[in-house]
Amino acid sequence: MALVEIRDVYKSFQRDTQRIDVFTGLTLDIDAGSFTALMGPSGSGKSTLLNLIAGLDKPTRGTVRVGGEAVSEMSASQLAAWRARHIGFVFQSFNLLPVLTAYQNVELPLLLTRLSGKERNERVKIALDVVGLADRADHYPRQLSGGQEQRTAIARAIVADPTVMLLDEPTGQLDAKSSQEVLALLQRLNSEFTKTIIIVTHDAHAAERAKMVLHLEKGDLIEKPRATAAAMR
Amino acid sequence: MKYFRLVLANLGRHRLRTVLTILSVALALFLFASLRSVTTTLAATAQFGGARRLVTTNATGLVFPLPLAYGNRIKALPGVTGLSWANWFGGKYGDGKRFFANFAVDAESYLKIYPEIVLPADQRDAFLKDRTGALIGKRLLSQFGWKLGQNVTLQGTIFPGDWTFTVDGVYTPTDPAIGDDVLIFHHDYFDERIGRAGIAGWYIVEIDDVSHAPAVAKSIDDLFRNSSSPTKTGTEREFQATFATMWGNVSFLMSTIGLAVVFAILLVTANAMMMSARERTGEIAVLKTIGFSDRLLFALVMVEAGVMALTGAVLGLGGAKLFYPAINFNGLGFLPGFTVAPSTLIIGALVAIGLMLASGLAPALRAARLPIVQALRHVE
Ligand SMILES: Nc1ncnc2c1ncn2[C@@H]1O[C@H](COP(=O)(O)OP(=O)(O)O)[C@@H](O)[C@H]1O
Ligand SMILES: [Mg+2]
């Protein structure tokens, strides 16, 4: 059984009088421990797909299951608790709360658990260590570089040990060097810690590091082996 | 509580705005406590004030005098057992910055009708014998550093000239309503210096029985109804209240300005809360993505409003409670025994809770209801 099961999902948005059909019967499986890159032109529904998996949005029709649980059927309060437990999400920008230090930002998901202050402290330290920012714990986001901010966001996404990591264009605003650092980190998380990662990206380098590349084209899925994706450059 | 740091961090986001909001809440509640205390002090004064004493003034207004000749006619009325009279003097001492009440009284009858004015017998005798003597409340001793037996010169404001009195006695009132920062001197000396005008500012009428008060008051006012100076007789309470309104329309201040200020502050606070909630749309969406529930976010915003409202309340109400005793406030002598009553503190605290609900509710609901996907699209 796949970790993420998307079954015959329809998703449409109403904008004024116009209806936008993003997905019309999308079916997709993503296995545990995989590293999937989701590519495709702007407006093809990549973010919408991540949102559906994270339970941030609901399909118009069809089911989304993660770890056997029907995410698409849960209530708002069930979803909040479920996300805290199973999802680590990283956005392109605006990830960190500017009033909190890197440490405090990473600690946020743990506040929702029953862990003691001491246990939280240990986990935050480990997470910051994994992303190589142990020495930046007390820095505020404005004191960090873009790459460091995204690595802090990744530390926050892994700190509660989620089932799936979802990243929506995490390198979209980073320079080439920072992007490479972030991607190398993700690859390490996948290979060393067997984290399941789904990343939306425009960056062919990112796709190269992924084990599987999915192409969305107007809501339709084109699965391509990695070699083809690399050749498309 | 582990979330409290998050609340504090958010309050620290715009430190100046937070401080100003808290200060405006504090100011509003300080004003509220002050204004309400004027009313409660007057009400308390009325309860202390001798129920067996009535005060007769000129019906036209307190500033208009009555003929001295009324005294004997009032005394002759049934139910009247004692009578004294007094006249507002309004003298300034020194630079006049520290105001205190001073008036001329018919000394012997005045001290008899006010047993609450207590002083050693020898000082009392000395005062009664000394035409230019004065009695002072004990607070004036410390306030001006006066000593028993020294001369004190007041500058007349209504009645011009330098008026020098010898401090013959220092009294301690047994009842806070009397006031311990008043200077009184002989009416006869006063009358002489103003050329025997034969005027009294007000009469104090002692009656035989409290239950006769309305009837006696009516018979006094009836007696002078058709004279050149009709009178108005009421209880001491009413008199104190009129006196207090002379220097500021207290009830007007209370009801209008007080409420307007509290309301204005409410708007300021609500606006500040709304602004900070709006700026944080993206952050709230991120917190929801992490798994913060709608209920938790609602609570966090409410607690934030609550911390501001309650800090303001503690500063404002606590400030009023401590401030007035510290400066020995007694409303320039018109509000003896001025105190911020516990009921005022309770009502003030309720106002603060109301303020918290009113200013926190809208942004808290907004945070709880924020749709994540829309909010994030808006931000990115
Ligand atoms: N909340 C929304 N309301 C209206 N239209 C939306 C909303 N979210 C996405 N869309 C539309 O759905 C399509 C897919 O959007 P999105 O998933 O953000 O694309 P991508 O991330 O691939 O650029 C776009 O046409 C977009 O305008
Ligand atoms: Mg997108």
C-alpha cells in the first residue's frame, strides 16, 4: 500500500463566474521513503496537489489518503491535529515568524505535543544540528540569510518527525549555492533518515536529486524517469 | 504555559504600539476610577454627615449671601434646636498654588453644632477669646509647616486685603467628612472688616429629629419665600454636593467625559489589535499549517488582548488607588476622605474585561476563521 493515495480526485475553483477545473480525475500513488519532485508550468496545480495531501484544502470529489487515513474526510479540528502529527510543510517564503528566534520557530510544532520542556529542547537541538544551524539558534529570521531561513523551516518541518515532508518551491527565492545546500540537505534527509519527501520545483537540479519526477500539465500527470527529466534541460 | 512566550513575542512585535495601548487603557481606567471616586466619596460623606443637620443657602445659588438677620427667625421655628452660620472666604496663602478651604464661622455655635471637630479645651478657649484667631485642621500643619500660635496671613480674593490670623488651635475631625485641611475664623471679625454688611453664606440648622428634616426644611424655605432672598434648605449631603459642583460639574464629567474617554480608548485598543491581526495573516496561516487549531489561535489572540487590557487595568486602577492617598488628595478640601472604593476597582476590572472581549473578539475570530489556502495565496 502506498503512503499517499490519491484516488480519482477532482478539484475546481470558482473565480467570479468562471470555474477553473484544476484536477479532473487525478489518481496517484507515492510510496513511503520516496523522494518525489513535482514539476510543471505555473498554474498546473502543483500547489493545489500539495495542499490536498496536507489537508489544507479539500478535493471537490475523490479521496486523498495518507498512511491509510482519509484526509479528505476529516473535519477542520481533526485535520489540525493530524497535520501536527503527520505533515512537515515548507513554503517558498514567509515560513518563519519574525518575532521568534530560529530555536523558537523550530519548537512551534512541539508545543502542540505533550513533550516536556526538556524533551522539546533536545529535539529542537537535534533538528537544528541536522540542518547545520546549531550555532544560529538564537538568531531572529531577519538575522539569517535566505538559505538559512529555509533550512530553519526544514528543521521545523522535521522536528516533530512527520510522516511526509511537503515543500512548495522551497528554493524558489534562493541563489544557486543556497539552493544546492537545501537540496543536498533534503537528499540527506531522504537517504539517511528515510523521510518521505515531495517537493514542488522548477529547478532541474532539484529534479536530478529526486528518485521520481512527476510532471503536471494542466492537471494531468506525466510520469517520467529521472534520466528523461535530466535530458529535458 | 508554553504558549505564553508566543503571546509575549507578539506583544513585543511593535513595542511602542503595545506600550501606548496599555497606557491608554491605564489612563482610561485611572480617569474612570477618579471620576467615580468623586461620586462615591460624596455619597459616603453624606452618610457621615450629621443627619440632624440641615443647611440653608440662598435659593439663587451658593455664591449669593443671605441676610444675617435670618438667623433669629430660623431659630424660632419649631423643631430647630441649634443654629450656626458661616461665610466662604476663599483666601489664598503664599503663592496660592496649594488651595485649601477657609471660611468665617460663628465660632461658639459652630463648634457646638459640629461635635466632630475635636481639639484640646485650652486651645478651644483661646480661640473663642481671640477675635483674630483661627482654628486649623491638623493636615494644614504638615502641609504648610505651620505651628500652633504663629501668625498666618491670607490674601483675600473675594474680600480684598491681607488678613492675618493667629493659629490658636489645631483640630482633628472624628469624621473624615469634616475635612482636616480647613481654616476657620471668627465671623464677627469678618463682618466687621467688610463694613458690617451683615451677611452669612449659609446657615447650619440643627433639628430635634431626623424624621422632621423635610418638614423643617420646608418651613424655613416657606418663611423666606416672598422675601428679597429666598432660601433653599437641604441636607448636608446636598450641600456638599452643590459645593463640589461649584468647581467642576462632577456629574457631567462623570457621565459624559468619562464614558467618552473610555469609549475612545476602546476604539484605540480595538484598532491596534485589528492592525496587528491583519499584519499577521500569513503567520497565522503558517501556524495553522503546522497544526495549530482554530480554537488555539482564537485563544492566543484573546490572551494577547487580555494581557494588554489587564496590564492597563492594574496600572490604571492600582495607580488611582495608590496615587490619591500618596498626595493626600481631598479635592481642594471639598472631598474630605477621598478614597477609591473597592466597588470602583471591581467595576473597573469588569470594564477591563469588557475591553478585552470587545477588542480581542474580532481579531481572534478572524484568526480562527482564516482560510489557510486563500491566506497563503494572498501572501505569496
Ligand atoms: N484558492 C484559489 N482560488 C481560486 N483559484 C485558485 C485557487 N488556488 C488555485 N487556483 C487556481 O488553480 C490553478 C492551479 O493553481 P496552483 O495549484 O497554485 O498552481 P501551481 O502551484 O502549479 O502554480 C491556477 O489556475 C490557480 O489560479
Ligand atoms: Mg504554486
